Amino acid sequence: MAWSDLKFFPNEYNDVIKAIDEKIIRLLIERKGISNGRRFFPPNEIVSAWAVEFDMDIPQINGLIHSLAESNPPTLPNGPGKLLNVLPIMKKSDIDGFEYEVTHSMQHENGSIVFIEINKSNDNENAGHIRPKLLLDVNGEQEYIVRKNGAHGGGGHTQLSFMVIPRLPDSIEKLKFRLIPHAHPMESPPKEIILDKEISFE
């Protein structure tokens, strides 16, 4: 097959899935009409109860409700825009053997990119692979929309970055930052491929 050829991917669909999709669409329209642009999000106790009732991870439930709670998310066709300055934040929290730090924000014309550092408290212990299912939540005098921007790390350390729209104010005294459990609702465990054969190079 040439590079220019289009490959056909078979798509399965049936009446059972169609009926479910129609129910979802009707419920989405109903929720949108009731919320009328306001952000509705359940408290932690309700999310925890749903996790048990529906056998789902809390981050997946939060991810689903978060996507429903957003209204008219802004688009940035030209990206965050020109870098204006760097805003130090330096807020720290220690929970369950990990240190979480909101270090700084890169202040751009159209938004902010906020950086989070996560470190294992005890460097002598093997942390394994850290896979944070977290989303930054910013509370202030106005509503902020947050998107994941990037993640990397290893060896007991991870750095996360989030795009925040609109741009954070130069004074953060009235802002509250928190990390909330968040994952795609249809997320499946990552497939692990083990390479354990001897390889010789001639």
C-alpha cells in the first residue's frame, strides 16, 4: 500500500449501542438546559459513592463530570501568545509520601502555563513509575478553564504543566490552587510490553 492510499478502518455499530447513544445525547441536552452556562460539580462524598456503585475510578468520574461542567471553552488559535513574564507561586503540600509543589506560572498574552513538581519524599525507596491522574483546579474571583499541557519525569519525580485561561493575575493572594483526581472516563490500563530477549548486534 502506498503512503497516499487511504486505509479503511471498519466501524461496528448496532441498535443496542444506538439506543445508549441516543439516551446520552438526550441527557446531555437536558443537563445543558438546566445548568444554563453555570458550572455544576458534585462534592467528593457523592463522587466516592458513585465510584463504589458503578465500579469506576474516582479520576474517571471526575474527568467525565468535568467535561460536562465546561461551557463554551475558549480556543487559542495562536497558542498562549507572547511570553510576558514569570510569576513565582511556590505553594507546597506533603501527602502520602509525596511532595507536591506549584512552582511558577509562565504568563503569556492569552493565558498562563502553571507548573507542578511532584517528588517522592523518601529518595531511598523505589517509587516505580509515577502516573498522576490529576488536574489543576484554580479558584478565584473569576472562573478559570484548565487544560493539561504536558507531563514528564521518572525516578520518583514528575513535572506537570497546565494551561490556564484567562491569564492569572499578577497577585495570587486571592487564588486557591488544588489538584483533583482526573482521568478520561473511557481510559483503559496501559498495555505493558516486556522486552526480555537477548539481542546481539553483528
